[in-house]
Amino acid sequence: MTMIFILVAAIAAVALTERSVEHLQFAVAALLFNAALLLVFLGDAERAILLSGMLAVAIAGISSVKFNHSALKLTVSDLPLAFAGTVPFFVLQYPRMMLGVLAGSALFAFASSAVLLYAAGSPISVAFRILLFLLALIGFAKASASKGATLLRLTLTQGRCFYATFMASLGDPACWRQFGALALSDIANESLPLRDATPSRSVDTPDIIVIQHESVFDPRIFGLPVEPVVEAFLSPSDGEFGRLNVDIFGGGSWQSEFSLLTGLSSASFGSSAYYLFKKGAGRFHSSLPRSLAALGYKTTLISSCRRGFLSYDKFYGSIGIDERIFSDDLPPPFDVRRFEATNSDAIFLDAVIDAHTRRVANDPTPRFLYALTNFNHGPHNRQLVPSGQFERERAFAMASFPDAGYVEYYTRLAETASTWQTLKARLASSFPGRPVLIVHYGDHQPVLTKQIDRQLKRPGDGRRPFGTFYAIEALNIPDFSPGPGTDLDIAFLGTVALQRAGIALDPIFATRASLLDDCGEAYFASASERKRRFHRTLVDLGLIDLVPNVRRAR
């Protein structure tokens, strides 16, 4: 009787955490499989079922925490990330959340120990335990092969089926491949012929400035209003603008940087996506800076991080950025210690434009500049814009959405927008005849947008957490056509920038441009067979090394 009560309680707990009747059968099969596995070692059904139920609830809890901070659920391929800097990152950025996880882990360990020591039931023979395990294994294997389990692997952005999704990933070969190699998940067996190169539209070659705005999204995605200065920044009347779909939420900015510069989705590399800058250095041989360098551009990175951050210096050098400047390299009057107190865009972007203008003065060589900001990174419970500044914008945000975190986000955004307005005017007046194309974009949404979504109670949309913005502006480019643009995936943003600049596209970028119609606003999420064949072409040409230090003959 006790065993039946424990089993019913375990199934009820799983049902409550799953929030889905559709996949409950698979979740129960997974629960029984884990119980049968534990039974082999423990010898009694009471403890095995109790621990299996507790494990299911713990997995659901951890997956829910991950979902709230990354908009993706937990899978087995996430396990290597614990050794790739994820845990220290969360400790620094979200100490309260990590304290809760630590407390929950301690409670789980205590409860598990208590069950092991004091909840033993009637012993079961070894032969019967093995028989039950084999039956549970067969049942779980059949459930894993079902259509429902297959669909679970495609619902990573839905806030339900936390336990079932993790258990389904155990049977997904693509998840396990990520442990030992760099693997493309969306690649065909047959290659795609490359398009011919596209000639330039003009003899004037513009400078290209790309600015990644840390954690910046368009509040209008959530139906929140913006003021004219912020609107002019997000959707300039003399520029092209639209929604940008990215691969990440809450952190991992380098994944957006990777996608923009290589034209590939970081998500194609599974769990390796998080540490592509380390694992992928020297393994991607077609990139936006390499293509521009082949056309005579000088390429520069200016980062708001110090030179020792992750593997930035090595990775950016490997994809063709010749000059790499970090916050601890910028000359006076820039003061890196003063800057790092707030990471203010007013300080950083002013130094960026200073460095750029010094380099282009009396030098007609076209320039590619990539600038990485860090001002609006979460958490947003600390006031970085000093009191007395942007108070009108702060009051506007509070009236729009009375949440202290959002008010801080919007106030920082207002400072960025105001700063950019001044610096754009400075660029235009400093070089009145020099053509310049400027691309702004947000790398990902901050975690606070989950709270915004919950409070506004908007209809569910699994892709909304992955939407930011892009804006393209032009100085002295006569054939540039401003106006609302189409929604884009970040993997296409570099290609679109080249098109708007009117410069030549090599066969790789010309072929990628032809995929725009196939993939629409998505890239990784697109089912395009031509995209998969294009990836095969890149691998066959040796432009992506899936095996380190091995290049195929081109």
C-alpha cells in the first residue's frame, strides 16, 4: 500500500511540473525507467520510486531556472557548459538566483540522504530487479522513439515539459555528439553550387561601422512606448530598421558576435555554441572581416572588455580582424577603471569614435570597425545613470511600466540613444564627403524581459525572447534607401550590410544572400534544404574545420 501511495505521489509531482497532458505518458515512462535503474542498486521499490520522483522534480526545477535566464530548457548537451564558465558567470550576474539553486541542491542532498537511510522498504530479489529494469528500458526506448518524444526536442523555447524534454534529449544522438567534437546539426550530405560573385554598385567604397549594443531590445516588442530620441535610435527615419532574431537570451553575447561575423547560426553547433570563441578559433575561414579585407579594407575591433576576456583576442584574430583594441588598450583621456564603474556608453562610444577618426584622418583606405558595448548588461537592480541625469526619461519609463528594473534599462537606453545622436553628428561633420554605413543591433534581451512578459500577461510566443532590433544608417551614400526593413536573423545581418554598402560580394556571401528568400527571418530554425547544402559546401571547401587543425584542399 505504501509503495502505491509513493508511486501515485511521484506521478502527481511530475504531472504538476510538466504542465502538459500531451507528453505526460513519456514523462511517466522516464520516471519508471529511472526508478527501475535505481531499484537495481537499492533493492527496494519504495526508495527507488521516491528518489526517482525527487530527481524528476529537481531536473524540472533546474530546467525552469535555466529557462527563466536563457529562454531555453535544460538538455543533456548543456552539461559540459558547467565546465565552460557558465556557473561562474551566473554567480557574478545573478547571485540571488544561484543562492536559491545552492539552497535547493543542499535540500535535495539532505532529502536524498534521509530517504536512503530511513525509507527502506521490502527487499526485492536481484533477478526480479533486473527483469523490471529490462521491461522499463524497453518501455522507455519505445516512448523515446515515438513521435511525441521527437517533438519534445523541438520545443526548447516552451515553458512546459521540463523533465520530459531533458529525458528526451538522452536519446537524441545530436545532443551527445556535442561532447567530443565541433558538429553542425543542420548539414546535408550533398553540397550546394556557389553563386557567382556580385560586382560592386559604386566606385566609392564606404567605411562600415558595426556597433553591438549589449542587452538592448526594442520595448515596442512588448507594446511599451518609447520617446522620440529612443525611437530615432531604434528606427531612424533616415535609415533601415527592423526586428532582429538572435540565438540567445540573457547572456552569451559572443554567440551573436559569432553569427554576425561568420554568417552562421551559433545554435547549429549545439552545446559547443557557448564556447565557440575558444573551441572555434582558427576553424572558420570565411567571415565578414576576411571578405572585406580581400577588398582592401582595414579591419578593427574595439571592445569594452579587457584583452584577457575569454578568447576574444585569439578568435577575432583568427577570423581576419587585424587590429584588436580592448578597454585596457584605449589611450587617455579614457580611464578604464573609471569606465568599468558603469560601463557607460557615453564614455566608451566617445572613445570609439575618437579612435576611428584618428585612423581615417588623411587615409582614404576604407575601414571596417566593430565596436562591442557593455552598458545595458543586467542585472538592472543597480543605478548606473547618475541621479539628476535623464530624470525625464526615468519618469517616462516608470509611467509606462512601473518596474524598477525596466526603468533602469530604459534610462541606460536613453543615454545610449542621446550619445549616439551626438556622435553621429560628429562623424558627419568631421568627414563630410566620406561614405559611411553604420549598423546597430542588440545582441540579446536581458533577463528582466521575462518579468515584463509575466506582468503584461501577453499571449505566448516562444520566439519573442529572441527578438532584438537592428538599424542601418548611411552617411554620403546616395543610393541608400531608408525605411522599414524586413525582420532578419542575425546570421544574415552581415550580408545585408554588404548589400546596403553596395560593395562586391564574393561567391560565399553571394550564395548566402540567395538564402534570404529561403530562410526568411530565421536561419537555424529554417528547414531550408539549400541552407543545409550550403553548410556542406563550406565544410567541403575547408572553410569550416569540424576537426581541429585539419584543412581540406580547396
